[in-house]
Amino acid sequence: MLYLWLKAFHIISVVCWFAGLFYLPRLFVYHAQSEDAISKERFSVMERKLYRGIMGPAMIATLIFGIAMISLNPGIFSLGKWIHVKLTLVVLLIGYHHMCGAQVKRFARGENTRSHVFYRWFNEVPVLILLAIVILVVVRPF
């Protein structure tokens, strides 16, 4: 029963984390397009609050609940390579998360050098990782 509670909270945390991972780069698009100081400041505040107030705690909760599930069911590693690939993608996602945090700081300092087009493409990275993770967990192709 504990495992199912952990799994439920893990899924909730993942949903919250991905909401931020999808929205923050979209804010970067708008921020890169903004030209007036008021808009730039508004986007900096929104980005900082989203990153620190939602994304950070959701990522930490996702990791805590995921690690707890693995500790209760270490045999999951014998069910195939899919879990290893999934965990590798999670590590890449954590890296992406931190890249977003670095970009939040660059925007706050007024040091952004990238166009809104870059951020439109950058915004697609978590979509691809999410697709791969869901397929790995549900289909378990290997």
C-alpha cells in the first residue's frame, strides 16, 4: 500500500515539474521578444517564481518519491533495460532543469543573447523526454 501512495505522489510531482518545464521556456520566448523594461522585469519575476517556487520543489519531490519507490522495489532493475534508460533520461531532464535555472539568471541580469526562435526549439526538449519516458514505463520495449 505504501508503494502505491509513493507512486501516486511521484506522478503528481512529475506533472507539476513538467508543467514548469513546459511553461518556463515559453516565458523565455516572450521575454526574448520583449523590448520595454517593465515587461522584461515582469518576465524576470515570473520566471524566478516559477523556477524556485514550483519547479524546484516539484523536481525534488519527484526524485524523493522515485528513490523511495526504487528502495521499496529494488528488483525493478532486473525487469529489463528500460529502467536504466528511463533513469538516464531523468538525469538529462535534471540537467535541462538546471540549464533553465541558469537562463533565468541570465535574463535577470539582462545578459540574454538568444532569440525567441532558439527558445521555441528549446521548449521542445522536455516534450521529447516525456514521450520517451512514458513509452519506456508503459511499453517497456527492452
